[in-house]
Amino acid sequence: MDQVQVRSMTTPALTKRPLRASATAALAAVLLAACGGGAPTTENPVTSETPPVGYQGPPPATADVQSFKLNVWDNVHTSNRCGACHNESVNQAPLFARNDDVNLAYEAANTVVNLTQPGNSRLVEKVGTGHNCWLSSAQACADIMTTWIEGWAGEIATGGRQIVLEAPVSTAPGASKNYANATVQDFATLVHEPLLLEYCAGCHSSSAPTSQQPYFAEADAEAAFEAAKQRMDLDDPANSRFVLRLGNEFHNCWDVGCAASAAEMQAAIQAFADTVPLTEIDPALINSLALRIVDGTIAAGGNRFENDQVALWEFKTGSGTTAYDTSGVDPAIDLTLSGDVAWFGGWGITVNDGKAQGSTSASKKLHDLIRGTGEYSIEAWVVPANVTQEMARIVSYSAGDDARNFTLQQTLYDYQHLLRSTETSLNGDPALSTPSAEEVLQASLQHVVATFSPVNGRRTFVNGELRTGQDPVPGGSLVDWQDTFAFVLGNEVSNSGLWQGTIRLVAVHNRALTPEQVVQNFDVGVGEKFFLLFSIEDIINVPTAYILFEVSQYDTYGYLFNEPRFITLDESQQVQGIPIQGLRIGINGDEVSVGQSYANLDSVLDTAAFGELGQPLSALGAIMPLEKGPEDDEFFLTFDLLGTQSYVRTGDPALVVTPEDLPPAQRIGIRTFDEINATMATVTGVDPETTAVDMTFQKLRQSLPAVENIQTFLSSHQVAIAQLAIEYCNALVEGPDAATYFSNFNFDQAPATAYSETNRNQVIDPLIDRVMGIAIQTQPDFTVVRDELGYVSSDGARPDNLIDRLLVSPDNPNTRAIAKGVCAAVLGSAVTLVQ
Amino acid sequence: MNNRTTAYQHFAAPWTNLAMRCLAAIIVLASTGLLSVADAGPREQAKRIHDRLAGVPPSEAVLVQMEADVQAGNAGAIDAAYTAMANPNFYNVTLKNFAAPWTNREGDAFVPLNDYIATVVGMIRDDVPFNQLLSADLLYIGNPSLGVPPYSSSNNSHYEAIESNNHDMQTGLVQTTQSSLTGLPPSATAGVMTTRAAAEAFFVAGTNRAMFRFTMMNHMCNDMEQVHDTKLPPDRIRQDVSRSPGGDSRLFLNNCIGCHNGMDPMAQAFAYYNFNPDTGSIEYTPGQVQPKYFNNEDNFPFGFRTPDDSWDNYWRAGQNQFLGWDPSLPGSGVGAKSMGEELANSDAFASCQVKKVFRAVCLRAPEDATDRSQVDQMVTSFKTGYSMKQTFAEAAVYCMGQ
């Protein structure tokens, strides 16, 4: 349980605010809530009083010594750890790992641990700086040592870790060089092509045979630039990671030797830095002092429910190919990263096309510890890359596609939990899935816990809430589990179940977490969080006045600034009625142009509004882009109005849209579906509601032109138009108005007589006049159309025209049929269609 | 259905062979027609005005009258356009298909007549100032004398019957209020946005952002990409928008934020609306924010939680000032009605209506300086009384041909 205290380093006489210093247990709970805390810590599980075999000294004198022994001494006294030196034989002080008397070891240990803040213990500090770390990662050793000491501290303190707010050493925002002002081209010319491509592409490129992240030697300069940014220090090229890696760590130097390689790299980065102008802070801004994340106070970490945790991966290492199990429970299941797996900024790994897998021998720990209890929990903080992948293994303890002990996997929007028990198949089927309709899985950071117990069966919690119903499979036993399987993240062990996404934490517990414990761990969150105190005392003339932010690295590309508060470390300072408006966050000498969640802040600073962590200014979070990396990015705050000082901001002008000429379009178009129908009804006089006509139209409606653009006209449109025209003409000729429409035409005569040279115009003329219009110059010439339908030359000859062709047709059409044909030829033509 | 299909086959079958034979002649005539584009005199201009507005050719008598009007000059040509707009097909065909695509997400014109379409048709018919489109307590229904099923707030039968019986909307629609029929309080009505059809299309499921986006597309002629501005404060973006989609916050900072920072504070105006597909009706819960506003609230717990239906127009600052907001309005308010007023009194709204009419009548977009100047004149004219009929007339006269 986190407890926050406030301490000023600059004003020792005002070390603590009495209100906070007198915090009671109840107050601690309030403070916990402010820090995202949850349920109270419970006691550690194992309390055996019997010394293990091998320890022949006196028994622990007190319960605390017993706790020390179980949590710390048992882990460090062995000869491959601290016990190699810090024992009574070698006599390397302090003798906290002595084998002869655990009570004396306890006394020695008390001089090198900080039970209030285990992470600040001397023991942690020593192994964290590489002092005889038994792993290849000093960070992993430090984490494990912290876990052990926390286990000891958890026995004697119910308050968990304490967080002490200390006044930071602030500086004025300095001028610096920012990548926002750099060009990919300069990087490519000065660093990428001459050095990175030349000497590093053998590994640090996705196309390399032994490809190794980060891909700063990628052939694509833009992609390489993104990966290289955090490894170059534009303000101090000699401090660049690239330079240090060559000069100090002798990492794959080229043939000129490491010193010369480092010098070459430094010169190249210097040349590139010289192309980047300095960003100077605008002197008119009202700004706070500046801080880096590392200047803040760590705000996260101590109050996860971990009593039954048997494996834990926090992915803090940030480089290399091993993700360490820092649960402190031996044997550690350290995972080997293979394929395209990248480290994720702010702790985590991103699986693109690979996996993180432990050895079968180490993975056996899960088999042994879980089968003993018969229940377990898989806990993970994940960011699925998408919601389209299926049967994609997130966490799996399996042997391949067909055999597993357990698996947590993604299928589209669902988390699925497979488990081998006496009630399921050897492959863990049937899976228990979150309801598909609820789309529980989202491509954003989620806390997912899959639990199993014989009583409740499988249950899946997402973001602290139970999202599955009753497991249809009865809770069975785990006697069929195999100890030859391997624990793997992001894939199946056979590489046939790739899951794409980011894993920020995974823990395995050998008990089913209760809903309260799940919520507790969800509330703690994931990743490292810091309290940053931005000094504004010089602006409002109030000593020890700060704006407090909780800041974390949100992902590889951004920071999360959260819940700003106004606070004075010296609580005797009374503040009243100081206006604050328009808070913005700046990075490296410049205000960030995007993501300013507090730009509309409008509040008044007032001591009366103080809670335990000062005065809340906003409940919102703000995402800020990462520029140089968490160790180098320097943040500050600006204000539009703070106290008596103000900054007049000029907004962006309105966008000026300059229209561009379009290619000249056709001035004519075609009628669309309803227009065609209405037009045919109008020119024929047929009621469109006539059954046959209406049925035909409804059938053809979506086959008729839908847009007016004449270039969209298709032959299928013409077919539909012809069908509709024929239906209208049928209704016209067969209908009661035919005699009126075609006045003086006798439909009862035989075709040859009816369509004589003199009679045929009685059909043709009214059609053309009604359909095409009279004397409209934009329509075809009347005689051209008439001749097409029924031309008779002056000498009586009858060239090819529609009526004469129909008169000799083998179908032997009657008079009405020919009239319908002539009608349809006009009605279904462009004279109707074009408008 | 079978009986009608049989009837169709009965009529059509004897003509199948003939139809195919005539098709050749039809195509020949089609070619003839396409090639015959001559200079237009008053008669031709009058015909085109009628074609474009009513969708059908004029009768000889109407054409003669319109020809005479066109000959009398520009004012006469406007009169001719009004004559064309007296044709029932201007309402039943042209306006219906003008508005139909606005009433669904697919932009489909082949949708049944609905209350959204009918209200647009009625407003234009009655010259109701069109800047009330997104705020008025207004609804057009069929005259009871039509003998169609009565209006229902839970289904569309009323309008489908009007359409299937081909009732003349010029005479058959009557004006009423939404509040008297749909159960919405008058203050909760917001023109076509609170019609049943709009609710069914844009308030169903989701997060209600669809109503705002499609209103922007259909009535401001800008989709979200055109108003993308990453610099505005993201303080009203809801919790459901992931700040690190797939683990990459650059996507949020470069893309998502640019639309959501302006859209979310506007779409907050719809916080009390929902469409219930089970009842088929719009729901309005004054004082109680719809649960959909808290969908996926764990995606970013530090995002904005909607407390009420107050809205703010962030686009009054920054580059999106180009949409031309009315300086006499406050730029913020409570509920959909005032937000609709904010949109419909902007320059972008007026310009959008004019451009849509231009497109519908001229069958093309404004393409050069001359066209744009005409559009500007029409916008000025439109804003004097927000008469869509006048805009249709002006567009028809401009595009009646030389």
C-alpha cells in the first residue's frame, strides 16, 4: 500500500507538513486511493518455522527474523549469490548471508535494507549497479532483490511502500536541439549511410540473417531514424548510446578499433547535430522550472497482490534477448526472445513476428507449483495490435498445436482460456471465451486475468471486471498436466499461433486470484510512474509551490502526464485566490503543439481546496510525444495566466482553401432511375401505378442509372431501360388511351395496311412529338428519327427502317406489336434518357 | 408476389423477341441523341430547366410558357424555373432523391421514403428557412385524407405507403411538429437530426458520433478528414478512444486526436439520445447520459467522462474557423437543438446547400472561377432568406445552357 509523504529538501526546517506527517492508517488508505491503490496487503503465505536442511544454526529468534530468513536469507545465502562472500568464512562485511546464525545475519541485513522503501535498499543498489549480479542484467537482479526485501517488509508493515515527495533540483528550461527540427536526409547522409548501414546492418536490420532490434540500420532511412533517435544525444554527441556502446562496451567495433570507431561515430553524430538548430524557449512564456522524468519520485510498484505469485516478467531490461522472471521464486523462467520481438518503451515487449519462450526445465516450476495447489491465475497487461487475429497465443504453457496445460489467447474481440484438466481435452478444449458480442478485447492497454479453481472453474477478468459467465466445464483436476511443456509468450511453441501486440507484464500465480485481488492489481497499473514537481514558486511568489504531475512512459513513443495538482511542500504557506489558466506542457525548450489536455484549464489556486496531495486541478491525462527518450527529455509547464503574470496567445488563423479548377465536365447528363420512370409515364400518359409497369419498374429500379454522369452509362442500363420502355409501350398501346394518343391510326387493320406509307406517320409523329419534344434544337432532327423508324423515299423505295423490318419479320407481328416496337425504340432511346 | 411476377411475365413474354430486335434501333437512336448537342435558344433552355428541376420533360403548353419567360430575361427565367418546380415530380422525384442519401450511412438513394426525406421536401415546398433544418421542431407527414397508415414513431409504414401509392408530395404533405408526435419535448427536437429515420441510422448503437459525422458530411460538405486539426485541446475526448492504438501513441497524436478533439465536444450534444432497435423508436433521457457514452471506458481511464449534454465548438479557434461560424451565436450550448443552430448558421452550411443544389441541377460540381463566382452569389442570395427553392431556380437558370 503506497503512502505518500511530502518532504522539502530545500527547506529542511519545513521537512514535512504536519497534516501529512500525522497520517494515520486511515489516512494511508486515502493516500493509497490517490495513487491508484486497492485492497489491503495480506500476509505472506509460507510460515514454516523449521529451518531447511543445511541450516544448522540457532532458530530464528523472532517472527521478523523468521520472515527475513524465508524471504531474503534463503535466497541469498547460497554460494552462487551473496553467500559466496558475505559469510562468516570469507568475512566480507556486512555478513547478511552468514550460514552459522541467521539471527546475526538478520542484524547485518538491517544495516543494508530499507524496509520502508525496499527499492532504495543498499542491497538493491549494489546488485543494481552490477555488483556480483548473478544474472546478465543488473536491473533484473535489483528487481529480484527488491521482491525479496518486499516479501520481508510485507511481514512487518501493513502500509506497504512509502513514497516521499522531495523537492527536486530544478533548472530553467534550457535551449536544446530537438528532432522536430532535424531532417531524415541529414541523418541519412551523415550517420545512416556512412556508418550504420556500413557497420551495423549485419544485425540491426530486419533483413539481416540474424536480425536484432533495434533496426537503426534498416535500409529505409526513415525507419532507421526512428530507431536511432534515442541512441543519439544531439546536445552531447559524446554521450550518445551509439558512441558509448563502441567506446566503453566494445560492441562490434569495426576494423579501426573501438576508440577510433567511437570517435568516428561521435564525429558523425556531431556533424548531424550541427545541422539541427537550437530550440530556444520563448522568453515571453510564463513557464515553470524544468525537470526530467528521472528527477521525479517513483510512484509505482509496491502494492500488487503477489502472495501466490510464482513467476513474474516486467520486461524492464529494455535490451538484449532475455526477459527475466523477477518473481524471486526459483527456478526463474527467463524467456528468450526470438524472431521479430522488440522492447517496448516504458517496460514491455512488442511481438511482431516471434515469441518469448522459457526452457522446459525452468517452465516445470509452473507444473510443480500449480499442480500442487490445483488452481492458478494468469495475469497480463497487454496491448493487442489488432482485433483481427485468431487463435493467437498471448500466454501459453504448451507443447504445440495439440497439447497444452493452459493458454490465454486472442480470437478477434475475445480472450479465450484453454486448460487441460480431467474435464477437458489434452489440448485444453473447449475454450472459455469472453462474449463475442461484448467485444471485450480492444486494441488498447488491457489488464487480463484468467483464473482457474476447481470450485469456480475458469474465469476471465478484464480491467478488473469479471467478463465471463459460469464455466460450462466442471472444475476438474490438473493431474494430467505435463512437465515437459514450455512456457511461451506471443506465439505457440511451434510458432504456429502468432499473436501480435505488446506485453507489458505477465505474472503467474498458483492460486485463483479473488475478484478483490484482481482489482487490486488492476488499480496498481503497469509500468514505472513518477511524481514530477514543477516549481512555480518564482511566478506566484509562494515558497515550495509546485504543480505535481504523475508522469509515466506510456509506450515507446509517448508519455502520459496525469492528474495535475497544485501543492506546497511547506504547508505553512497559505495560498488563496491565485488564478491559473491555460496550462501547457513543454518539452526540450518548446511547447508541445499537440495533446495539450489542460489548455482550457481555468481554476483558482486555493489552500482551502487542498486534499492530501494538494489541490486537484484536473482529472484528465495528457499524452505527450517522446522526443529524445525518458532520460533526456526535459519537461516544463507554461501558463496563459498564473497569478499576476499572463501570456497572450495568438491562435492559428483560419485555413485558407484555394480552390483548384476541375477538368471541364459534361454539361449534359442522363436521367436517373425515378426520373426515367417519371419521364416515361409523362410522355406516354401511362399511370406508373399500372400493375405491370410498376412491377417492372420495381424489379428494374436498381438496374437503371443511379447517377447523372453520362460516362457512367453501361450497356446493362440500356437493357433495363429497354425493358421498362417496352412495358410502358405495351400499356400505352393496349390501354384505353391508345386511340387518343395515336389518333387516326387503325390498330384493327392488318399490318401491311395499317403501316402503309401514308398511315405509318400516325404512329411515328405523336411518339416523336411527345417523347422528343417539338422543335427543340438540342434534340435529334425530327426527320432523322422518323426515317430511322419508318422512312419511305419519294420513289416508294423502303430502305432499311424499323417498321419495314418488322413487317417482314419471321415472328409475323401484328399491328399492335409493331406499334409497341416503334414506341419502345423512341421511348427507350437517348432522346428520353439524356437531360 | 408470385401473382404479380406472373402478371409481369404474362405481359413481358410476348415481347421478348421483339424487344431484342428493337434494342438495335434503340441504341442507334441513343447514339443519334448523344450527338445532337446544338446551341440552346430560349426553348431549349426552358426544356433544360424543366428537365433538371422536375426530372421529366415539360408538356408543350408548359414549354411554351417557360420559353416566353426565359425570353423575358433573367427574372423571367427564374419564373420559368418556378413553373418547372410546380411539377409534382420536382417533389416526388427530384427532392426525394436529393435528400434520400442523407438519411443512411451508405449514402444510398434507393431507400424508402421516410420522415427525414419528407421533412426536407416539405421545408423546401413551403420555403421554410433552410437554416432551421437542424434545429426546428418540425415534421412533415402525409395528409390524413391520403388514406395511408397514420404516422408512427416506431415504424416507417406511413411514409412507405405514401411512396408506394405515388401520392403527390406537393399537395399531400402537411406540416406538424415532432414534439406532438414523437414524444420528444420541444426543446429536444433538432430538425432532421431528431427524425426517426436519422435516429435509426445514426443514433443506433455506437457512440452517437455518427450523427455528428454524417451531419457534417451531408450538411457541411466536410468529412472529418477535412477538419482535421491536431492542435486543439483534446480535453473532451472520451475514454473510449485509445491513446495508444495497438501500442503506438503516435497514431493517436497524429491522427485520432485531430478529429476527436473537435468532434467529441460537439457530439456531446447528443448525450441523451439513443435509438432503440427493439421498439423502433428514438429515446431521449433528459439529465441522464446514455450508457453508450461510457463504452470502453477503460481504454483510457484518464479521458473525458460525459457529465451532461453541453457542447462546445472548438472549431471556432484554429484552422477550422474557415467553416465560417456565425459570430452572433455563442459557440457553445446545451443539447442538440442549439448545436444544430450552430452548424446551420455557418457559412459552410450555406455553401454546402448551394453546392449540393448546383450539383443536382447542373449535374456537375462547380469547376472554374465563373462557377465559383456563381456559387458565391447563390450563397449570398441563399443567406438572405434560406430559400432552397430560390437556390434551385438560380442553379437551373445558370445551367440552362447558352
